[in-house]
Amino acid sequence: MNDRKLNMTTEQEVLLKILECALKGEAYAGTFPDGINWDKLAQESWDQAVAALTFFSVNQSAIPPEARERWRAMALKEGAHQIWVAQAHADIVALFEKSGIGTVTLKGCASAAYFPRAEYRSLGDVDFFVAPEDHEKGNALLVQNGYRPGSRVGHHDRDYYKNNIHFEMHFAISGVPRGEAGKPFLRQLESLIDDRRMIETNMGEIAVPSDFHHGLIILLHTASHLLSEGIGLRHLCDWAAFADHFTDEEFCALFQEKLESLKIWRFAQVLTKTCERYLGIAPRGWSGDVEERVTARCINEFLTSGDSGRDPEKVKSGMLVSDSFSIRVSNDSSVKQLLSTATGIVEMHWPAAKKCRLLIPFGWLFFGIRYFIRAMLGTRKKLNLVEMSKEADERKKLYKEFGLSSS
């Protein structure tokens, strides 16, 4: 990654200024630069899943009519989806509560509760957590009530569909490192269901994590996606709204000792300092001394990724950066890390491989041959392992500066 990639477009700079106001619940009163490309500004807001949050924070008379209608259409489409997904969150909680299965809403509506206008926080999937011992009961309950199972059974979740909405039932929290390294995180998350709280939304009551658990979960989610396919501004806004919710004393009392013990305090500081410099949240005494160079690289990661990881090269090199869903930069060689990632793919598609390890080499062979055939047919892009390795090495150095080192 060279310095040229650190330059923002005019439209991205304006989008950040609008978000700064939106996160304070204020209207954007600034001027727009001459020559701004309104279509690019609207598209960037859509790509970053902040179309409604930004469009409804702007004096719309300042936008040329044709561009205004296109941006409005994006914002309304995003808003309509939010209504359906918010209702689906409430329906899931009601269903599980009635059945005596404890559940907690993750991300989405839980993050929206910290925004000045919760209804403008874009919602994607319906993510919710059940205790591992309730996983099979939860699966049976969903199937009985018309939720169609998807094809994925990962090491931490399985997915479902209903009314064109994607649901993910988690029985583990993504981002928690595997093995011994993950045990300190698991201890902090043991009381996730016991410590949950019920809140009212426009669509009904939902169960959300405690402040501590929510903060930890979005840090884990942000870091794990950052190291793999990338993550966009919607999720940086989640952290900005959350961090700005507390006084310095409250935040430090709740988080500092625990996050230091988990070795992710530095990451919380980098994210927060980035939010101070680029999203305008009030300076935090605990965010520390983070170089401007580091926060510039951090905001660049969010801008170039977009909400769903729009950079295909980042997705590829991410296979060599860390294990799937981990928040630790791998210290392994590229070859060893590629095999580790391949093992995760086999386990996701062949759950039996988690118990019968003899299946792993056969999985490597099967999925490797399948990828090769698809690449030859042109349905998959060929991997350039040399370029992937170079990109991964640069990303590893960067993410270690963010505080995501394995050591």
C-alpha cells in the first residue's frame, strides 16, 4: 500500500463532514466544494451503508434536483430495509423469549441504540446470540417457525432466511481467537446473556448486551473484518457513537483494565483517535498519543473497503493475514497461514471435519481442485500468491501498529 492510496476523494471528505454532524444529531450546514460529483457522493454513502444517515442530515435544497432524487431513492431504499430488519429483530426476541431460550441481539439494533437517531443507522442482517447448549433447540425453533436454513454452518454461527431477510444465529462470538488465546475473551463473555438488558424500539422490545459486552463485541467484529475482507464507515460510526456515549471516567472504569488484559486497548485507542480526527467526536483523554500517520492509514482502511469489502484484492490477501474471524495478525508464513485458512473453509463446509481431523487433507484437495476448475472456467479469478503475499505482509505491519499483534 503506497502513500497515493491515502488520498481521499473530495466526495469522501464531504461525506465524513456530514457524518460528523449526523453523529451529533445536527444538520450539516457546511458548503459543498465547487465541482463536487454529486452522484459519486451519493454512491459513496450507499457503498458505506450510511445513505439515510447522511442524506437526512443535509440541507436538501443545496443538492441539484436530479442528484437529490437519486440520493433520496438510495436513502429511502435503505430506510425501508431498516424497518423490515428492525421488525425482524423484535420478532426473533419475542419468539425466543416465549420459548424460554435466552438470546441477545448483536450489532445492528444494539449499535443503533447509541445513535442520536436510531432509525437512521443502516441495518443489514439480523444477528443474535444463543448459548452454545441452546444451539440445537434454537435451530429447531427457527425451522418450526418458517426460517429456512442457509448453506453455512460456521464455527461460530449458522444462517437462515425468511421474508428475504438474512438471519445469523451465533453460538460463539466472531473475532475470539481459537484455542488458549481465546480463553480470556470467553471468560469476559461468559455472562453475555445474564447481563443483557431489554430496550424498547419502534418495532418492539429487543434484548441487547450490557455496555461492556457490546463494546467488546463491536471491537472484535471490527477487528476481525478489518483483517479479512475489510469493513466500512457504518461500523466506524458505530464505535464513534458508542465511545462518545461515555465520560472519560465511565469509559476507563468499564473498559481499560479489561481491554488491556485482552491486549486490545491499543486498538480501541486507535479507533477512537481516528473518530476524533475524522468523525469529529469530542477528544477523549484515554485515546492516548496515536500518530496522525496511523489514524490516516486507519481511516483509509474503512474508506477503501466499503461496507461489504469492495476491494477483491483485500479479500484475497486477507487469507494470509490471519485465521478466519480472528483479531490477531498471524505470525505464520504465507504457506502455513494459507493452509490454516483452508482448514477453516473445510470446517465451515464439512462440520464433521472438526471432530474427524482426517477429513481435513481431503477437504484441502477437494476445495482446491474445485477452485482450480472454476478458475479455469473463468467463474473464479485466479490467485496470484506472490502478490497476495506482498500485500498481506504490508497489511500485517499496518495492523500490528493498530494493536492487533499476536505477541
